[in-house]
Amino acid sequence: NDLPEQNVDVDTFVLTGTASSGLDLTFESSDDEIVSIIGNIATVHKDGVVSITGHQPGNQNYLAADDVVRSQVVNVVLGIEPFDLSKHIYPNPTRDFVFLQIPEVESVEVLDVVGRIRKDVVWVDGKIDFSRTESGLYFVRILFQNRTEVSRIIKN
């Protein structure tokens, strides 16, 4: 089955998938000029159709799974005022807390570079607590005002 058509007014969306082995998946785009992928975060650059390939390379206990390829149609929606998340989430990089100045936040999820949701990072009263995490790159997915935005956060 093809992936659901993406009518995007934002520049990123999260790819998900599971392997019966429980091993992590990696994703690849057939055209990085339309959609590029880092970890499980897809970044939209322009309208078009791409193939998204899911890989599970196996390990010492499991054989590699067959690649799964799905078509992704991307329609960039015009006429919606862009939202620059970097102006509303700070400091970045951070050592412990990141503050959100965003109205009507419904949910916040923090993912590592492989796309796993980090349960050790909590969001309370407009701030995200990274104090218990190791240094590295994280993705913060924020749902607010019927839209989803993803921001990269560096933890020192």
C-alpha cells in the first residue's frame, strides 16, 4: 500500500514502521530534492512523488528483512502562514531545559535520531527537561493549534 498523501504546510513529518524482530528500521528517499530523510524525520523540499524505502538490515540474531518500498505523494499547501519554530523553542543547544513559547500546545514528544520516543524526557509547564539524557541530537515533535511541528535540539 502507498503511504497517505501528505498535504504539508510544514517542512517535516515523522516516518514510522516496525519489524517483527523488534530491530530498528532505517528509511531512504528515492529523491532527496523532494523529500530528504534523517533518522525517521522526513523533510519536504518541494511537491512531487518519491519512493520511501524501509530497511531492516538484521543483526547477529536476525536476518535482514526484505526492503519495503512505498510511494509518497507530497503536496505543499500554499497560503498558510509559515511558523518559525526556532524562534519559540530555546535555548538550542541546551544542557538541561528547553523552553517553549507556543500557544495551545496539546502534546510534546521527544525522539532520538533513530525515531524512538524518549520517555526519560518530560514536558511540564512550558519546558522540556533534557537533564537526564546523554549528549546528542534529538527531535521534538509538538502538536499545537491543529498542526504538528518538528524541531531539532542539540543536548550538550
